[in-house]
Amino acid sequence: MVEDLSYDIACIQQAFDLLKADERFLGLLTLARIVSALCFCLSAALHSKNASGQIGARLRSNSPLFAASVRYEGFLTVERLAVHFKTLDSYKMGLASCWKTNHRFQS
């Protein structure tokens, strides 16, 4: 089951001003948005079993389609993140290995 989690992340203005121009931070922020969107798709799919009629049909058909488009954007984001993180073991063992089936992400 998808668990609803709430996070409160804060930093001082000077730190944020430095981060908002950093390409690595922007890439990770994009990745976080993609993960959030995939969680939304999963949640909608899980809740669709209790919905009937047009609402249920819409949830069951739109959730996988939206998830597929978000996943594709995830592939592109992982590829862009490689510019900054490809030498890190955590990247190689984590993100890069997740997308290894796609030939563009194989080294």
C-alpha cells in the first residue's frame, strides 16, 4: 500500500540562493518530482479498485498511461543526471542500474 508521507524541508535563504543555480540540485529536484508523480499514479491505481462506473474506468485507464509518460521523463532525467553523478557508486548501483534495460543508459 502506498503510504502518505509528509516532509518539511527548509534551509536559510543564502543556502537556497546557491542551490537554485546548481544543475545537480535542479536535476535531483526533477527526479523527486518524478518519484512523487509515480507515487500518485500508484495511489490512483490502488484506489481505483473501489471506484465504479466512469470514475473507476477513468482511473484504471489514465493511471497507467500517465505513469508511462512519467517513467519516460524519468529515463531522460536519469540520463541528464549522469553528466554530474556517473562516477559515483551510488549512481551506478542505484539510478543507472534501474534503467539498464534501456540501451541508452548502458555504459
